[in-house]
Amino acid sequence: MRNLRDHLLVCLIVLVFAVLTACGSTNPASSTQDSRSDQTAEASGDNQASTTTAQQDGAQVNTFKHDFGSIEVPAHPQRIAGLYLEDYLVALGIKPVTQTVIGSFSLKYLQSSIGDLPKVDTSAIDYEAMLAARPDLILLAFPSYANDGNYDKFSSIAPTYVFGADAPDQWREALRTIGELTGKQAEAEKVLQSYNSKVKDAKAKLKAAIGDETVGFVRVRSNKEIRLYGGPRGYVGNVLYTDLGLNPPQIAKDLAWGDDSGMAVISQEVIPEITADHLFITYDEGGKDLAQELINSNIWKSLPAVKNNHTYEVSMDHWMTFGPLAYNKKVDDVLQALVK
């Protein structure tokens, strides 16, 4: 029995030793495989993350409807062409990729910001120049820019948004829309708040300076037209009579009030009826000679504003356009002229 017990004890010791040896051993192949599995899982996780991010980036596209259809725009477009809308883009801190010209006319007041950009003439659009600018978003200020099949040509280059004919009068809404199109909504609101604050301050100063005295505005065009501006719409009326609350002369109310254009073409025979206390004048480059002739005429010299040295020449390029920067400059011109 003792021999049997001794034999069983030896067998038990051998079995325990074998188990302990097996537990303490390492299988290099198994370890490598586990390591590779971990690396594969880690790499797979990275791929899933980058794919998700790419899908999210790809999904960050906003859809905008306008009169010519609907477009999909990246959340933050980087290269934007805005035909006659450069003012808005610069105001939002965006440098466009092109600049608008109309024949010899250019937006001179923006030249420090856009003077080095390729020119696109809206009187004879060069689509190859637009294509070469590589925009990822095109903004057109007026429906006329998109008519006659032009919208399709622009759209073949980049998503194209067309503003309505009332954009000059509804420039605040246009600014907000451009803010949405470019992901600059907060900047748009800051620009508007700044302008509204400026107008409020200007109105108080003007009321104190001239009270209810009348203010008129005349333009001499390249085609020799003389235009009298009224309100409450248009490039001039929007600022003088709507924003600043100035009092127009009676002739402006009679001839140039309430029309969509906010102006009336007048003959030189009507000029003596412009009995405004204060009178602004501007002219196109091509109308400079006629404007000088008018200013030197006895008809002009007989006007109350002229007799009292209350006439003010202002720059056509920012008065005959729209957008927050132009409107700020218009307010500055009025304050400089009327608040001594």
C-alpha cells in the first residue's frame, strides 16, 4: 500500500509540474497574432473616424432656392464671385475672386480691397475669365445678368444664386442672404447693427443741424440725361429720405416719388423748380462736361441752394450702387456736407 501511495504521489507531482509549465510558457505566434489583431482593430477605428468625418463634411451642404431654381452650396465656400455684389462680400470680410466693371465704370471705393482682381464686364461677360477664377459660388446681383440663357452658363462653372430686382431696395435682406450663403450670418448682423447705430446717430445730428430744411439730389448721366432723385426707394432715396429721414423738395415729391427707380429724368427747364435748401450733385464720367456746363449756367446759379453755398458734389461710384459699405459712405457724405 505504501508503495502504491508513493507511486500515486509521484504521479501527482509530475502532473502538477506539467500544468505549471504549460501555464508559464508563451506562444510567440499567438502573441504576434494578438498584436496584429489589436493593430488592425486600431487602424479600422481610424478609418471609420475619417470616413465619418468625410461623410459629415460632404453632408455640410446647404440648399438655397431662388427665382432661377435651387442650388447646393458648401457650408463655407472659399472662392466667391459676386457680380456687382463685391461690396457685401468685402463688408463680411471676404475677398471675392473677381471684380465687376461696366464698360469704363468700376467700383472705385472698393479698389483698396479688390483692385488686383480679374475684371468681369457685365456689359459683355467673359465666361472664360469667370471660369479661370475657379469660383465655388457665383452671386448675381440682378436677374438681368441671368437672363437669355446666361444662368446656365454661370451654373456650368459653379452653383449660382440670383438676387431679385428689388435687391437695391432690400439690401439689408440681401446682406443676410449672402451671410447665409457664405456662412457669415453673425458677421452680417454685426454689419447691420453698426449701420443702424450710425444712422440713428446721424439722424439726431442732422435734425439738430438743419431741422426741416429740404435736401435734393441731381445726377448728370453719360447719355446727357439729368436725373432728379426722390424716394423712398432707389440708391438715393433709401438713404436720404428713408434712413436719414430728410425732407425732399416739393419737385422731387411731384416728379420722382414712389416710382420703383426713385428718380425722374428732367429737362433743364425744370431745374429752376428745384428749390431745395441743400442740393447734392453727382455725374458719370461721360456726363462731366454737361455737369460743368450746368454748374456754370445762370439757371443753376439762380437756385436757392447755390446762392447760399449749399451745393455738394459727391462721388457717383458709391452713390449709384448699393451695399453696406456704399451706404456707410453715403451717410458720411451727408454728415460732412450738412453738419458743420
